[in-house]
Amino acid sequence: MQRILVVEDDATFRETVREILRDMGYKVRGARSVRKAVKRLSNHKFDLILSDLEIGDGSGFEVIQIARQTRPEARVVLMSATADPDSIQAARDSGAAQFLPKPFGIRELIQTVEKLLNEPEPPPTEGE
């Protein structure tokens, strides 16, 4: 069973995303802070991480950095209501597999998750 970590400081939003993903058959854990995400990433294997860009005690960029150290095989999706071109480019530059602008619909969430969990990881580009 594939495992997903949802890092989001808005409890209602976090629980809604968790329930949708559980209903799809995934094992889903939540984290309300970067500190909690670090603990979860240290203790569990995740195939996919969905993280808000702005978290109370840090940022989604920190989550990506920690994930690269502890779970380099996991893909990370950054979510944010700030979907300006600079934020999207910064997410790509930091190693996010995808940027999901908030608010997003259930269909968009499902398509993103299924695409990232079912497609093979792209080969590294030259120079990596």
C-alpha cells in the first residue's frame, strides 16, 4: 500500500485531503508543522508528500529539503494559494514534482496523486 504524508497547518484542509486519499485506498499520515513532518519522515517511509508552501513553523521548501535527506525516493507536491509564476518556479527549482494551486478540486488532487504515484521517476538530467 502506498503511503502519503500531508503537511498542512490548516486542520480542516489537512483532514479533508487525508480523507479523500484514504478513500482512494492510500495509507495517509498528517503533519501540522515542519517539526511534525520531520518526525514522521524520520520514522516512516512515504511514497508521496503533499506540503503546503507556507506552514506555521516553516515552509514547504524546508519539507522538500528534509525529504531529500530522509526519503529521497519520495515525490513532493507543494500546495499554495500563492500561485504566482515566481512561487511555481521556486517550487520546481527546489525539487517539487508538482505545484498544486489552492483551492483545487477533488478531481485535480486525485489526478495529481495518481499520476505521480503511477509514473516512473524521470531519469536525471545531465549534470545531476
